[in-house]
Amino acid sequence: MRTLPNCQHHTIARFFNRQDAEDHLRMLHRFMPKAVFEIVFEPPEQTSIRCQPNP
């Protein structure tokens, strides 16, 4: 996520694991060294499992 003025943000990419996100962050810093980026994780979606009684 790129941090912008006035508490705004912009999602750059989404990754399934931290290592991929950190690798991408290093690449972004090479091309835009003065830009501010953050790695943010979304909590996993909870799936509700409904048990249906047997008749």
C-alpha cells in the first residue's frame, strides 16, 4: 500500500505470503526511493460452517 497525503492510501498489489510482499517492496524502493510504502495484511475471511442435522 502506498501512503499518500491526507491519510489516503493506494493498494499497489496483493500477495499470499509475506516474503513475496517484502520482495516487491524492495523492488518498489529501487524505482521510487523517496516514496512511502507499507505492507498491510487483511484478516482472513471467516467461513461459517453450518451443521445440518441428520433426519
